[in-house]
Amino acid sequence: MKKYKFLLVVSLIAIGCMTALIASINEKKVEQAQLNSVPKIDRWETKNEEFKKFYPRQYDSWKQTKESDKIEDMLEKYPELVVLWAGYGFAKDYNAPRGHFYAIEDNRNSLRTGGPVDAKTGPMPTACWTCKSPDVPRIMDEQGDMEYYTGKWAKYGSDIINPIGCADCHNPETMELQVNRSYLDTALKASGEKGLDDLTHQDMRTMVCAQCHVEYYFKKTPLADGKKAAVVTLPWANGTSVEDMEKYYDDMNFKDWTHKISKTPMLKAQHPGYEMWKTGAHGKNNVSCADCHMPYKREGGIKYTDHHVANPLDNMDNSCMTCHRTSEASLLATVNEKRKRKDELHKKAMAQIASAHLEAGKAWEVGATEAEMAPVLKDIRHAQWRWDYTVASHPAFFHAPEEVLRILGTSLEKAGNARIKLAKILAKYGATDYIAPSIDSKEKAQEIVGLPFAKLVEEKKKFKNGLLIELKKEAEKKGIYNPESTKGIEDKTSYN
Ligand code: HEC
Ligand code: HEC
Ligand code: HEC
Ligand code: HEC
């Protein structure tokens, strides 16, 4: 009797397993059929909602980037930044990155992009849109790269409207991974690397991110009709280390702006995330950006790519523990130790560079000559470029811990050299007892650098209550914008 009971239980378990297996196979078949049926999506479809019915899991997880909505005002957190960027847009407004979902919102809202009143006004060029939207490669394809790179950003206010999404990383017709911004391929080849067409699938899992998370500048390029284009260019011709790019900019006498206090011809590092990743343990082992930021996820029998690009430390089980055998807690502790080491040097370098700018300002005031100041300004330029390079590629302390500490070390050295030279100059002109004011709040710092904050906010509000409303209506008429996609989103900024 016992034997039969046992057999019965075994058979029931077996039947149960078979049913589950068949269900899962069926589910997979449906999923596969959906993929094989090659949904009809237009090559240049940029409305992310249009992908939902064919790829619901990828769409839903992509949309979760909406959850990362907090504004972290970096100028409030580190007021020295206002002094470091005096005379440049970043001193007006600079927040930590948020989810991809907010890329368009944040570009429009930033005080850096000003308050255009028509398609031709506003301080920033069209190139400003480049890493914000799948509408960018669409416009480049329709109008040509050079037309895209000409004019002010408001020119495309009713064309570039959907946030970073499907058509940025995929060809919507086949859903193959694809990069549609030509400057990346050009730069890879210029640096002596393989072009995109010769890369592996694993490489592409990084390259789709590298089309945006890289160092770049706007290269002024004269056109046949006398106009000038501002062309997104990656400064990689000498290679991709911080020294290679520094030399590239120095050789062409490039500056992003002239510092308002120290008169230094400055460089602004953008976000060399890819270049830094390459130097770290993961980059060296070709662990791709997607391996950590877009790990596989299971739902029933279905395995798919989690499109919720965010901080992998919030998802360590899927993001890290697939490769690492230590406990989550000890891996996390290691990461946080790296963060602390970086923070220590980062803050020291920032303070040194801010003092150097202010002391240089004093030196000019008391009569220092161009010849005396030239070597000082060179040190300040290089110190700040290097410091910026490590922190602008936000979490490089994790992607490339040793490289970050090395670069911050050289930044501190150069800032120190500048200050030794400045001490001599100040002594020569009888200003030995000058002490740079301490900078303890964003407001105080903006006052020191003479920034008309209230006016900037006023202009921005006018833009948002006027032209912006028109632009959105136009985009809807053109059929490229679905207002439902942004319904109910709270308008978050650093200034309201
Ligand atoms: C930032 C880049 C990026 C964006 C944006 C993006 N994807 Fe992906 N997608 C990837 C990567 C990387 C993979 C993994 C591809 C691989 O290794 O085969 C992937 C895989 C896929 C796959 C293959 C099945 C799977 O889950 O692995 C589908 C389908 C897909 N994505 C749909 C979408 C849709 C729909 C959107 C927009 C809502 C979207 N993707 C937005 C990068 C992106
Ligand atoms: C089309 C350009 C573009 C592409 C492609 C892109 N990013 Fe981004 N990414 C951005 C921009 C712009 C932001 C900042 C958005 C904001 O603050 O509004 C950002 C923000 C982020 C953040 C911060 C998210 C948060 O919640 O704080 C992470 C992480 C990130 N990107 C990783 C990636 C990875 C990994 C890939 C490739 C799989 C990728 N990105 C592809 C432009 C891009
Ligand atoms: C080994 C895993 C791993 C790989 C590979 C990786 N990242 Fe990250 N990334 C992380 C972790 C962990 C963090 C969060 C660190 C922290 O707490 O600030 C992060 C943070 C980021 C952020 C900043 C988020 C923010 O809000 O500040 C961006 C942007 C980013 N990564 C882009 C990339 C890009 C682009 C690549 C490929 C070139 C890449 N990552 C490769 C693990 C990885
Ligand atoms: C696809 C596999 C893979 C994934 C996913 C991965 N790692 Fe790694 N990790 C590696 C490899 C390979 C190394 C290099 C090991 C070596 O050189 O011995 C490494 C090294 C490290 C190191 C030590 C190297 C250093 O930079 O100091 C840390 C810390 C680390 N990983 C943390 C993480 C965290 C945190 C995550 C998730 C956010 C993660 N890893 C995800 C494969 C992976």
C-alpha cells in the first residue's frame, strides 16, 4: 500500500512539473512568436509608447527610470563649484543625473539653457540636445548632421521631444543594437580602435551607452554658406587617457571659457564614463555597461533584459552576484570604501583649486603681469580639468578606482604648484596677507562671482509659461509627441 501511495505522489509531482514546463514552453513560444513576427515599427519611430504593445516587459522596465526623480543640487552640496565654474553656465545650475526618462525635462529646465523667446535665441547651440533623445538621430537622418549642428537649441524645441529611449539603442525595425550618432564611430577610428561595424555583440552592450556617456566638445566648423556649425566631437585623436585629451585640447588652444576671476582659459570635462570604465577592472575584462546596469531578469519562464537603467547597487543580486562570490554586504562595503577614498581627495582638490582661482584674481588686482601669470594659469587649467574629469564621470570611483585616485593626485599637485607660484607673486606685489574668502553657501558663492540668479530664474519661467507651451503643441501636431507620456509628472528643478 505504502509503495502505491509513494508512486502516486511521484506521478503527481511529475505531472505537475510537466504542466509547469509545458506552460513555460508555451509562454516562451508566444514570446518568441511575438519577437519572430517582426512587429511593424517604423525605422524612425521615436515615441517610446509605440513599442509597448510589442515589447511590454522592456517598455515597462524602461519606464521605471521615471522612479529616479530626485533633484540633487550639486552647487548647494559643494558651493566651491560656483567659484570653479565662474563665468560659465555650470555655475548657474548643476544637478546630479536623474533617470533617462527626465532627459528632455532637465535640459529644458536647466538655468544653463536660459530662456529662449523664439527659435533663434537662447545661449546654447542645438548640439546641447545630442545626448537627450532618439529624436536627435532622426533629425540627423532627415536633415543631415551639419544642419542639425547649426543654430540655437530652441530651433528643435518642437522636434526633440521624446526622452532617451528605444530608438537610441536599437534599430526599431529589427531591434538590433545600433548606434545612430556618427561621431562615436569617427572618434573610435581616429583613436586607432576598431569602428562600430567591426565590434562584437558584447562590445555593443557598452557602445550603446558610450554614444552619450563620453567626453566631448563642440567643434566650431565653418560651412559653405558662411554659417558655423557646433559639431559634437570626441577628443580622442591622441588616445583616451586624461593626458591624451588634455594634450589634444592644449595643442589646438581650445578653451570652453575664460574664468571670470582668474582669467584662466578653462576646460570643462563632460562625462568621460566610457573612457574611465575602460581603465578599470571591469572594463579590462570587458564586463559591459549593460552587464551591470541592464542585467537579465526572470519573469515566470521568461528571461529578458531589465531596461531599468539605474544604480546597480540597488539591484546587486542581479547586477553583481551573478559574477561575484563574496556576500553582498562585503562587496558593498568594498564599494563604499572606494567612495570614501575618492571623496577625501576630491574635496581637497576642489578647495585647493577654488583658492588658486581667488588668489589669481587678487594677483591680477594688485598688478601681476601676463608673463608672470601664464605659468600659474596653465597649472590651474590642468588641475581643474583633471579634478573635473574624475568627478564629472560621476561614479568613476567605482568604474575606475585607481585611475580616479591617480588623476586626483596629479590635480592636487598642479593646484599646489599654482598656489606656490601665486604666493611668490602676491609677495612681490605686497599682498602677502591676502586670504581667499571661505565659501560656505551657494548663494554666497554666486554673489562672489556676480551671478544674477533671480534674473535667470525669471527668464526661465517666462520661457516655460510661453514658448515652451507652443513648442509642445507643435510637436503634438507633427505627430511625434504623445502628451499622455508625460502626464502627471511633477516639474522638479533646483530653483522652484
Ligand atoms: C540605453 C540603451 C537601450 C535603450 C534606451 C533600450 N534598450 Fe532594449 N536593449 C538594450 C540592450 C543593451 C539589450 C540587450 C541586447 C543583447 O545583449 O542582446 C536590449 C535588449 C532588448 C530586447 C531583446 C530582448 C531582451 O529583453 O533582451 C528588446 C525586445 C528590447 N531591448 C526592446 C526595447 C524597447 C521596447 C525599448 C524602449 C522602451 C528599449 N529596448 C530601449 C539597450 C537599450
Ligand atoms: C542618448 C544618450 C544616452 C544614452 C544612449 C545612455 N545614456 Fe545614460 N544618461 C544620459 C543622460 C542625458 C542622463 C541624465 C538624465 C537627467 O539627469 O535628466 C543619463 C543618466 C544615466 C544614469 C543615472 C540614472 C539615475 O537614475 O541617476 C545612469 C546610471 C546611466 N545614464 C547609465 C547609462 C547606461 C548604462 C547606458 C547604456 C545601457 C546609458 N546610460 C545610455 C544619456 C544617455
Ligand atoms: C561592474 C558593474 C558596472 C559596470 C560594468 C558599469 N557600471 Fe556604471 N555604475 C555601477 C555602480 C555600482 C554605480 C553606482 C555607484 C554609486 O553608488 O555611485 C554606477 C553608476 C553609474 C552612473 C551614475 C549614476 C548616478 O546617478 O550618478 C552612470 C552614468 C554609469 N554608471 C554609467 C555606466 C556606463 C556608461 C558604463 C559602461 C561604460 C558603466 N556604467 C559600467 C556599476 C557598473
Ligand atoms: C560579468 C561579471 C561581473 C559582474 C556582473 C560584476 N563584476 Fe565585479 N568584477 C568582475 C571581474 C572579472 C573582476 C576583476 C577580477 C580580477 O581582476 O581578479 C571584478 C572586480 C571587481 C572588484 C574589484 C576590482 C576593483 O575595481 O577594485 C569589485 C569591488 C567589484 N568587481 C564589484 C562589483 C560590483 C559592486 C558589481 C555589481 C554592481 C560587479 N562587480 C559586477 C566581474 C563582474
